[in-house]
Amino acid sequence: MINQEFEEVPPELTPLREPTFFILLALSKKRKHGYAILKNVETLSEGRVILSTGTLYGALARLLEQRVIRKSADDSEEDSSGSKSRSSITVVRERKYYELTQFGRRVLEVDINRMGTILATASRELGKEGI
Amino acid sequence: MLGSLLTRLFSHLLKLYPDRFLDEFGREMRDVFVQALSGFDDIGTPPVIRKLKMARLFFREVWYFPLAYLEARRYQFSLGTGEPPAGRASYEQGEVTTTWVGRRASWGEALIGALPFLFFGLAFLLDGITELGVHYRPAFNLLDGSLLDGPLNHPAIILTTPVGVYVVCVLGLLFGTLKGFPRWSYAYLGMSLYFGWYYSNGRFAGVVYGSWAWLPSFAAIILGLLLARSLQPLARLLQGAWNDWTRLSFALYAFALPALTTVFLDMDWVATQLYGLFFDTVLLAAGALAFLRSRTIWGRVLSLQGILLILVVKGILGGWLDGQFWPAVSFTILFFSFLLLPAVIGLFRWGVYALSSR
């Protein structure tokens, strides 16, 4: 099944760069907005990958263009800081969410598979002794 | 305090991103930055540490800006040259749309862009016609800078014709700065630069202006920025030149008419020179109109270079009449290459995209 899907993913899309990989991984469970992606990437990478907003949105723009992710909006009453407002004066702003497309799932799966293959090969070659 | 300062600085940093990228993601990026800043507000963190973390967050944005900018450029490039989304139309009543390469200027904008050529031609033609027709001598000799005899030789009213044109160009430059340097404004920019250069090199009515000659153009831009209360027009000037190098060619093209006039006319007018100036004015203004109405880079290059080609032919034909054959031809051929100099930016831009999209 994986091999079949592998053929559908253009070869230039993989291997994914580390930030891109973690962004897709962050979106694998459910859709997220920009800040949630930023924090999730940091958590998933155990603090190794800390994205600037410029890097994050540059990557999101590329992934949208490649149709690996899609954007959806969600109306919510929020103040300008993005947190739920407690005052009566509120600004209605559409919050943008990003989610993996089916194609995006295949891309992520292919890359995980690729890394799995590399890991399996390395384990087989090195055996229990290690390097 | 620090949070609002950093947010303000970040907003300025955001303005440097390409327009369409900003249309799509600018607001979200700002929100995410604000949320990330407020993420340090947890109880227990000493204020000094919190401030350091906030500063580090901002400097991370600055540090990764060049790469993020290239990615944003690549994204904008991939979108093609269609009409921009309406989301940014709030800036200066939609003048932002003129920064797009693929947009054709309206007839009104095209006429505004051709106006400095027409005004220059008209002013100098009137100067010549007045001298030839009613034997009025201008108060100032353009070439040697001497005050001439006559009733209008008071220092306060010297240099009437060229100063008048310079004033119009500077006003156009001010207006262009306020509007975020749309394509038509490059004609005013070019002609103002020419006059700045011209007056900084010589003695005029016994006065050496030197670097002060640049002051009106410089002041117009500063005043424009102050009135706009933003550095955005300057960013748009750079963006415009980066997206469409022919804008700089157009600014250089604006040198042609004053250069032809001040180099080849000695201000002792004869009728054939007036015909020549009339012809050059109409031709160069038509080139400006064609440039501004063109939608593609090639169309714009051909508009400007085509006009210069006609000027070469005119120079060859005119050579038999006024004996200025070689100067006119060599001047216009030199101009061909001069106008193509900004193409280096286009090549560099192409190289950047070719590398960044790999």
C-alpha cells in the first residue's frame, strides 16, 4: 500500500526538511492555527526546531502551494491579541487553521517510510554492536 | 512596554515582505508574534528573564528574515502576475496595485507619467518661441550661467524655464512618494535626479550650488515620508525596482529630453531646433505613454528602446541639416545601453528565484 502511494508523491517533495517534517507532523492529528503549530513543532522536536513566524509562514505558503495542506477559517470572537475576549467590545476575526490534505498525509507517510527504511538498514548493518 | 515596542518593530519588519505574501499571511504573522510574546507572561518568570526572552523572540525574526523573505518572494513569484487581492487596497486608496508588474496603468496614470516630458518640451519651446518671435532674451543663459542684460535679470527670477520644470518634477516626486512610488512616478524621480545632477555640476548666475542642488528632490521625498507617516513608500520604491527593473529604465529614460536639450541646444534658438525639440517631446512622451500602458516587461523595454531607435534615425537624418550627426547618433546609442543597465537587477532576481526554488 505504501509503495503504491509512494508513486503518487512527486520525488522532489521528499525528503522533507526538518522544519517541514515537524510542521506536517504537528498537523497530522488535527487542524491547527499558526501559533499552535509553532508551539507544537517546538515540543515535538524537543526544542531543537524553534521556528520564527517568517520561517513558519514561508513553509506554510509553500505547502499550500503544493497542496500538501489546506487552509480553513473559523469565526470566533477574539480581541487583537488573539485570546478570547472578556470585555464587551470584541473584534470578530476569522482565525485561520491549517490541516493536512489526503495528499499531504501521503507525503508525510512516504517520508516517515523513507526514514524507517534508512533506520532499518542502519540497524541491520550495524547489528546489536552499534557503531 | 517592551511588548508593544517589539510588536511595533515587528510590524515594520512585516512591511518589508512582498505585498501578496503579506496580503495572505501578514495579519496572521502579527497575531502569532503577539501570542508568542504573551506566552512569556507566565507567573514565576523574573521580569528580566521575560524581557530577554521577548527580545530573543524578536531577534530570531530578524535573524531568519532574509531566508523567510526569499521564500516569500518565491511564493509571490509562483502566483504569477495577476491582479492583486483586494485586501491591501486600504493603503493609499489602492495605489498598491500599481506595484504589480502585470498591471497596465490607466490612461490617467499614463498621462501623469508623460506629463514631465510634455511640460519640459512645452516650457523650452515657449522659451525658444518667445526669443525668436518677440526677441525676448531669457534672464539666464543656460550654458555659461551668466546673467543677461534685460529687464528680467533680477537674481530672484533667474533660471525661469529650467527651474520651473525642476519645481514641477519635485512636486511630482512628492506626490509619487505619497502614493508609494507607482510606476508613473519614476519619470519624476528620473527628471528630478537629472536636474539635481545638472545643477550640482556648474556655476549658475555666479552661484555654485554643488550638493545643495539635490536638496529639493531629497526634501520632497522626506516630506512625502513625513506626510505618509511611514517608511512604506521607500519599501515600495525598492520593491517596485526589484519586481520590475524597467521602472529604473524609465527613470533613466526621463534623462533623455533634458539631456538632449541641454547638450545640443545652445539656447540661441533657430527654427529647426524648435522643430527638433517639438519632435523629441512628442516622441518621448509617446514612449512614456506606451511604457506605462504596456503589461509585459518586453513591451516596456520595446516602448523605451523603440523610441530611442527613432531618435537615432532622426539623428542620422538631422545630421545633414544641422551638422550634429555624430554627436546625436553616439549620444542615443549610448542611451540604449544606459537604459538596459537596470536589467542587471532583473538577471540577479531571476538567479535568486532559480536558486531558491530548487
